[in-house]
Amino acid sequence: MKENIFVTRSAMPPYKEFAEAIKPLWDSRWLTNMGCYHKQLEDQLKDYLKVPGLSLLVNGHMALELAIQAFQFPSGAEVITTPFTFISTTHAIVRNNLQPVFCDVKRTDGTMDESMIEDLITERTVAIVPVHVYGNVCNVDAIQKLADRYGLKVIYDAAHAFGLEDQDRGIGSYGDASVFSFHATKVFHTIEGGAVAFSDPKLYDRLYTLKNFGIQGEELVTGIGANAKMNEFAAIMGLCNLKYLSRTFTERKKRYDFYKMQLKGIQGLRFFERKEGIENNYAYFPILVEDDYGITRDALSDCLRAEGIYARKYFYPLTSDQACFKNKYRKASLNQARTLSQKVLVLPLYEDLNMEQIEHITSIINRYATNGTKIISST
Ligand SMILES: *Cc1c(COP(=O)(O)O)cnc(C)c1O
């Protein structure tokens, strides 16, 4: 039986190395509650990501939820965000009793269209929550300028932007806070995990309290917190994975470049444009299936699936179209976001995906192209 190929496959450190690394826990019995590995990972990630401050959390979603909560916005206030994202972004806003206001994205790279933000600002607006998607970074300068002019906070969903830099600064150093996800499917992971990066040192204490039930002292609870602490096993997985990151990026880049080469010249396939001077983190390989390709995105997805290749329509549907949010919130016309969500397909990309598998995937894509060489499948 042919092996299925999923969109991603978690990177793992050598088993022996991880086993050695977790051994001290059998003596210390300090398994969670901000132990020494939690501290080590916080320090190392702060350096790696080039951010002034960083707090680790149990996952990216709780990091986003608590990052928003840390600013204590008034209930019912409006937050400008985009619907071309993972559902977590919108959930985090709504679960803080805030109203998402949906802004469109740019056709070129899928990030928030900064030219459309101003029209959505009202006296109830308190923050902007933009999303860096597939390693394409938002126009951080334009967004900051608007935020300054209107006194708004900026909290980035940077789950897709691990390790990126813009103008020699860690991407997480922009805005008031940036949230990373270290889920098993992400380019760097701690099994489950996440972090908030920030510049204001007050946020470190606020998040420390919020991720630990709002507890301030042994007998003092000052905030309505959650339990969102990263445990020591997860932190150790992160410390181990961090050592192999440069290899991870190199291996992913090889596969990314090979895809690019194999798919060159196929009519109706488009790629996102990447901002000049920004290194890719090769976290995803999204393609856009345009009208002049031989079949629709959905049909292509089905054809790949029939051969055991699980590409993902990521992000589809728009979060604003999901059953829980449909027609509930204010939005701009979302033409570009809607179009992208109907055309985008994320192809499998991970460190140990082999070149033959990529050849197989791209040969199927070539087969259904208008200008493709109609190879009849041998299977
Ligand atoms: C993965 C992801 C999240 C959520 O992170 P978890 O660690 O899975 O909770 C949020 N936003 C985006 C864009 C993501 O890709």
C-alpha cells in the first residue's frame, strides 16, 4: 500500500538526546509551574527571536487569548483583524468579549490590506490584530503609523512567522505584542506550546499572573487568569528542537526550491509575492490555483487526495464565514480574502519529505494543467 503524504510531519530530535534531557525530571519531580527548563527556553527563544521580552505559554491560542486580555480592553470594544487566518485568531478576540471587525487582505501576499484599515476605525476601536501568513509579513510600519495616530494597540498573530526578521529586527519586536505557536505541526515546536513577545516589561508579570490563575502571591489573586503554563517536558522538547533549527530551515529550503523549480511555467499556478529582503522560514508551500489552470482548486485537492496526498485548503473558509461567526460582525468587502481562500492550496512540506515524493506531487499538478504534459498515471 502506498504511504499517505500529509501536509506536514513533526520534526523530532534524536530519541536518545530527548531521553537524556528529560532524565533529571525523575529526580527533581519539578514537572511544571515555571521550572528551570521553562526559564532556559524563555531565555534562548528571546535571543533567537531577537525580541526584548518573551513569555512561554501552553499553546499559541492561549498565548493570543491572554496577550489580548493583558491589555484590559473594555468589554464590547472593536478589534480590527482579518478573516484569512486560522480560526484561533477570531476566537481569541471574541472570547475576550471583544468584537472582531474584518478587514480585507492583499491579493499579493494574503496579509492585512493596510490601506483599508483606516475606514474601519471608529471611536470603539481599541486594537488591530493582523496576521503574518505563511511567512509573509504584514506591512508593520504602515500598521504602526495608523495605530499611533489613533491610539490603538497592535497584537500580531505571528504563528506563521517564527524566526523571521524585518529591517534587522525580530518580527516579534513589532507592535505591542506578537504571538507565536509551537504546536507540533509548526516549523519549531514544543509538542504543544506558544509564546508572547513584547517590549513593555510590565507585560511579563501580567502574563505570568494570567497564565497561572491570576495568582499574585500565596494568598492573593489579583486577576481572572487561566491555567496556561508550559510544562517541563514541552520546554525540553523545545530546547532539543532549537539545536536542529538551522538544519530544519536548510532542509525545508531545498524542498521549497525544488517545488518551485518543478512547478515553473505551469499555466494558472501563482505564488504569493514575498517582501524584498525578508528571509523565508519555509514553514509552508502555498500555491494559488487560478482560473486558467486546467481544473479548480477543489478538484485538484481531490485529485491529490485520491493518490494519498493530503494538501490543505488553508485558510478556507474565511473565519468570518464560519457557522459561529457568520453575519455577526462588521466587515469591509472581503473580495481578496474570499478569492484567496478559494484558490489557495498548501502542499506538503517538511524536513524528511523526499524529492521523489515532491516529483510525484508536482507531476500530478502538471498532469491537470492546461499546458501540462498529460501523463497517464501508471498506478
Ligand atoms: C497554529 C496557529 C494558531 C494557534 O496555535 P496553537 O499553538 O495551535 O494553539 C493561531 N493562529 C495561527 C495563524 C496558527 O497557524
